[in-house]
Amino acid sequence: MNVINDVGILALSTRLQRLSEQLRKDGALIYEAFGIDFEPKWFPVIFTLHQKGTLSVVEIANEIGYTHPSTISLLKEVEKIGLIKSKKDKSDERKRLILLSPRGQELVNKMQPVWQLIAQVLGEISDNTNNLLKAIDEAEDKIAQQSFLQRALQQKNTTAL
Amino acid sequence: MNVINDVGILALSTRLQRLSEQLRKDGALIYEAFGIDFEPKWFPVIFTLHQKGTLSVVEIANEIGYTHPSTISLLKEVEKIGLIKSKKDKSDERKRLILLSPRGQELVNKMQPVWQLIAQVLGEISDNTNNLLKAIDEAEDKIAQQSFLQRALQQKNTTAL
DNA sequence: CAAAACTACGTAGTTAACTACATATATCCA
DNA sequence: TGGATATATGTAGTTAACTACGTAGTTTTG
């Protein structure tokens, strides 16, 4: 992976993706090592429900930053293994309200110390001269002010490329 | 995206992935805005060939940090639109040697100023109190010393969870 | 020097996200 | 108050990575 590390900023997206995938893969192995039947990709959904209680499909999607179809398929998985349950919202028949099942709650409790350990180790990995998590926050803030595309188009015009 | 931003480090992988995707999407739009028929995902392959000249499939895969099947499918795409060509290695009949076609070379030349602009804008976005690219480098260094999994297992044993 | 092991490439199938579209219900306003 | 618009959910198909496996050529070694 020489070239891609060397071009630096140009391959930023590739680098981000690679690191993300690596962490997720090891994450799966960590749950396994603790004898917990849980996949890292379920974390956003389960943790959000743990924090917020009962939410609709779209509310969950917004919380976790995924599209609603992706969220639906995640919900299907975790519903299939019994971590959540769902019911129609009686005041709005379009909505399906999702919440943790007792088994889901139980699993969350069991995972708490593991999450704590994971958080500690991830903290260790990402806290360096430049803190990775803070760097993400800061970059996302910048993009929120003006997107990557907008910035590029502005440059294009000012430099008359 | 409240909850996932709030849990901080626990959702690191998700955050990395989200940012990566966002950059890639805007990247595609930038090439389009410059009238260049090029997809961000081709960048690692094309740039590597630009830098290194002629390489085999597996060599490219190693350079860009992808598996060789993924690399093959990328190569198929860029070969289809004529940016690269390939030939059998005569000293090792198993190998297929890949290099930029004249048209690929030409496109690279045309893209140089755009890459420069992209690099500048990405630099702007990622250079904050915590520099994102450096933070990635530092985190990957740490992982190279001892993986996320190994660190977690070590913790597990010392804390007798 | 032939069998075993290894390397390079390729294909098939999987996965986890996406976009586009469809349908049902709710809300708004002329 | 009913027709237009908006919202919530769901389905189908796409994409871009992956793993697993197979084949062909190369190298090593008993």
C-alpha cells in the first residue's frame, strides 16, 4: 500500500474507508472473543434504541445517518434474531414503532462492559498528536459550512481553470 | 445523526465510513463539473500505474490495498473505457502486465490540475486543530504496532472481565 | 526430476450500503 | 371537504467491496 499512502490527501476517501473496514472487522472478532452474538453493523441501531427508547423507522435512520431502506434491512436482521420488536403507531397508522425487546435489553446490559473496553481501546488508538475523532468532527464541521463540491467549484471559478 | 455523533469513539468506524462516502460522492461531481469522465474509485489504480509504470494485477492490488478480485474488476472497467492496456508477461506466463494506454496517459495529464485543486480543497477541509490525514497515519501506525483486536484481548485478560 | 507447495489470475456468490420507485396514510388549503 | 402535497414505510435493483474456490503456471525439494 505504498503509493496510496504516499499520495496523501488525494486518497483521503480511500484511506478513511480502509481504516473503517479494518476496525469493523476487528470489532466483529472482539464480540466473538467475548462470546457475544453481535455484529458491529448493528451497533448504531441498537445503541440508538437503547438511548432513545421507542422510535419510528425514519427517526432511527436519521439518528444513525443511514437511508431508510438500509435501516429497514438492519431492523429486519435484528428483529429476526429477536433483539427488537415493533408495533404500529396507533395515532399514525403509517408509522412502525421500534423498541428493544427484553432479550435486546439484556444483551445491551451484557455488552456494556465490552463497549466500555472497546471505547477505551479505540480511544488509545485514535488519541495521538492529532486526535482522529476530533479531526473527523472538525472536518465535518468544515464541510457543513461549505461542502467539498462547493469549495472545489469556487476554486475552479477563481482560478479560471 | 445525533446519537451516533454523541457516542463518540464507539461509532468511530461508522463515522469514518460516512465521511469517506461523502467525499467520494462529491469527488464524482467535481470530475463531472470539470467535464472529465472519471470516477473516484478508479483513482488508486490509475494513479498507481501513472507512478509506477507497468505492474501485474497482484502488484497493483498490494499498492492500493485492495484484494486482487476487487482490483481485477476495477481493471476491467478502466480497460473497457480504454484507459489501460495489458499483456502477458513473457518471462512468467501466469502474470498479466498492466500499463496506461496513450489515452490513459492523456487523461492523467488532463486531470493533473484537477487533482491539484482537489488536493488543495481536501487539505483545507482536513487541516484543523487536529489534522485528519495525520490522525489517520498516526492511528494506522498504532494499529500496525498492535491491532485493535490484540489490544482488546489484552485488556480482557488484564481486567479479567 | 516428479510431486508438493506456492503464486497469479480469474469467477461466482455474498454483503451492506445505495437510489429509484411504489403504496398507504396524514395534513393542508382553496 | 376533497384534491394536492407531504410523510412513512417498503420493495427492487444497483454497486463496490469482500471471501471462497478453481485453474494454470512456477518453484522447491526429497
